[in-house]
Amino acid sequence: MPATTLSKTAAHDPRVFDLDQLSLRELNQALHNLAPGSNETAWEVLNPKGSHSVAVGVDQPVAIDVRGSVGYYCGGMNSGSTITVHGSAGPGVGENMMSGSITIKGDASQYAGATGKGGLLVIEGNASSRCGISMKGIDIVVHGNIGHMSAFMAQSGNLVVLGDAGDALGDSIYEARLFVRGKVDSLGADCIAKEMRPEHLELLQGLLDRAGVTGVKPAEFKRYGSARTLYNFNIDNADAY
Amino acid sequence: MCGIVGLFLKDKALEPQLGAMLSQMLISLSDRGPDSAGIAIYGAPSKNEAKITIQSAKPDRDFRGLEAELAKAIGTPVTIAVKSTHAVVRTTPAKIDEARETIQALRPDIRIMGAGDVVEIYKEVGLPEAVVDRFDVRKMTGTHGIGHTRMATESAVTTMGAHPFSTGADQCLVHNGSLSNHNNVRRELIREGMKFETENDTEVAAAYLSSQMAHGKNLGEALEGTLSDLDGFFTFVVGTKNGFGVVRDPIACKPAVMAETDQYVAFGSEYRALTKLPGIDNARVWEPEPATVYFWEH
């Protein structure tokens, strides 16, 4: 949106926070002060310049457009808001997200979506190492590639990767589903390729639709998940832990 | 934690601003490490001149009269420019090793920060802004430089424990992380004849690279060796007389962002450090891959 249209003359115009003028704390406090049913449903953040913790802990269904790149933990603990970063994100974007959605137009650094319990995280570029580590129900869709040790100890939710995955994908995975369209450098302990059944194709189509991905078919992906051999300690598996 | 930065200029027009650009980058990462800070600047080479950066906790006592005493002892003209607790000693390249030994004989409390044809190294306890102001780093010109702000984990908060560490002519290194096999590697390097000033893990990494390059490897090959010979967490940024390199360990949990334009290559622990660089909005910005060596040379 061109800068000339940013004003507060009408109720539907976004509330604009310029982080060159106002502190991060003022932005986050204003977001936390939102009452249920507030008319201030559109927010715009200017000049984030790699700031940490932009729009963490938002718990109202508002739309937040961040114009630029952010640092650590953007959108952490998000509960119901729709955050779009028009740039790249530093480590831990969407960490422990509960619901809502976060879209990163650029790349994401390490541990994107870590421990997330719900909601949708879309990364339109690449994500680096440990993407979806310990995910607990979040859905993550990465248009590009993901780095090593992604979905480490993933417990539930879905990780969809249109590109390639790095080493040790899904190490010590529990019940999350991993869908990778490209090559996987290596699978981690107890992570195996699994059959793509009709219900998985349907699930994946739904995820691609929600993430706005077009021109890609679920049948192009492979599914990976837990072999379930490490759930209970067995002395024969001691080397795998 | 620690914050590290590096800047390698391709565009000569930016050289007068190197000190200012690198200072701003380092100050932006102050909250990654409040204990001490340091900067190495690679200036313009001068044909008949090499330099040693020295430091003293008592500069009034140690630097007074040193210029004349040193010139007399080595039989060659010497100039000494004092900057707070540091001073830059300049003399002919042929006499630089002799000058170094003589300084330590004349003034046993003086510490050598680094030496070479072009490098100057300034480091002290304190926040980056205080260190940059103390040594007037913003006014310095140069071709490339590296900087560090420290949150100490492996050794004491002292001037000598601050980064950059320099263990060879015009070579220096900054480090975010901690090494676990540094005692062993230090012992091996001491056996080779390397000398150490501290118990610090990063000094071992610097000495390891100096040793590799002394054995004929180039910067890239020396950095490659760290991946098999050093154990622990590291993101290293390294400067040599005409080069600049970056390597991260295979786990790569220490953050790193790089940017490249036609004018420069820049490194920061975080993107925050890069936001005020010219043309950053159109730069190629990427996260260096784990266990992958990147280096540039003039």
C-alpha cells in the first residue's frame, strides 16, 4: 500500500505504528489493550528494521501488516491474529503460536514455528534449520526449502515443504505429519517415509489451499512420519536415542 | 550470546566511511553483549611501513618516552600515535618483529593487540559505543573490518579477553559461541611454537587459523579445517590483509545474516546490524549455511 493512503481519516483505515517514531513496547501494549470486538481490526507496522518480538502475544482477530524485516520471535504466542511480514523473519517466528496465521513473504531464520500449538504459519521463501521443532499442532507451509533438524521431536500438526529438506528431518518425531515435495538430505532417528493414502492427499490439498498455494498437486509430495519404535524404551534401540 | 559484525568494501568510495559504518553496525548489537567490545580495521597499505597496536592499563606511564627509546634500541625511526589505552607503533616492515620484542622488553606491562602491514585493533571492557568513542573508530578509513561485542562465557572479562583476537600478521578473528576442545588444540599449537596470551577459547581458534595459513593454506582452506578440528559452537568472522571470511559450525545455532551489494559484503549476528547500510533494501540478504565456508579477497 502506498504511503500516501496511510491515514486515520476513516474507521477502516489501518492504525499505523512507525517504529522509527514509537517504541516496540508502545506497539505491543496497544495490541494487548485491544478489547474483544474492537473496530481497530487493521494494523500496519512501519520500519521494523529487525526489531525483536514484533506483535507477540496478540489475542484478538486483527490483521497486522509489518512492512519490512523483523528479528527474533515475531508473532510469538499469536492467538487469533493474522500477521503478514512483508520481508524476512529472524529466529523463532511464530514460536508457540496458538491460533490465527502468520505469513512471511521472505525467508525465515531458525526454529520457525517452534512448539506451535495451532494456527497456520506460511513462509513464502526458505526456512532455515529446526523449522517446526517440537511442533504441537501448528500447520506450517514453506514454499521453499527447510534446513537441518526440522520437525525435531514434532508431536502433532503438519509441516508442508514445497522444496527440499536438510539433514535429519523429523528426528525423534511423534505424531506430526511431514509432507516434502523435493529431496530430503536424510531422515532423523525413527522418521520414515510413509504411504500417501487418500485422506492424506485430501488433508494436504486443504493445507495448500489455506496457504494460497496454486499449481502444485498433493500427489507431488512424499509423506514422512514416525516409525513409533522409540516411544517406549527398548534396550535394542539404545543407539538411536 | 555475543554480537559480531564484519564489513568488506568493494567500492573504494565507501572506504572513508568504513569506521563509521562498522561502528554503527556494532552499536546496534549492544544488547547481545555488554561486557567488552572490539574492532579491527584494515587501513590503506603504506609501502615502507608496518604497524603494531599496543595496549597498556597505565598508558601515561608506559607510552611516555617509548618512541625515542624504541627508535634508539632498534636503530630505525619509529612513530607512536596514542589513542587512550592503545597506541599504534609505526616503523619499517623489516624491523617490525624486532620492534615487537623490544617493546615487550622495554615495557613488560604493554600488551600487543595485533601487528601487520595494515591492521589496527582496538578493544576494551565496556559497551560498544564507549569503546568506539574512546578510540575514535568512526573517523577511521579502511578496506574491511570486523567487530565484536562480548557476553563472556569462557574466560574473564578483561581487555585481553575481548575480541578480536590476533595471532598472526594482519590476521584476526571474532567468535560467537564456545569451543569445547580448546585446551587440547592449544596444547598442540604450543608444541608447534604458537604463543598464547589468555585462557580464552577464541584465541585458540585464531591461533589455529594462523597456524594453518603459516603452513601454506589460504583463508578458505584454513576455515574449512575448523569444521573438523574444532569442536563446539561457533560462528567465526575472520579478517586477513586482503580478505574476509565466515564459517559456522554444522549445528549452526549461533545466528548469522549476510548481505551483499555491488558496494560491499556485510555480516551481522542479526539483521538489525545491517539495516542502516546503503542500499540494504535491494541487497541480496541470506543466512550463511552451516558447515559452509564463505570468503572474499581483494
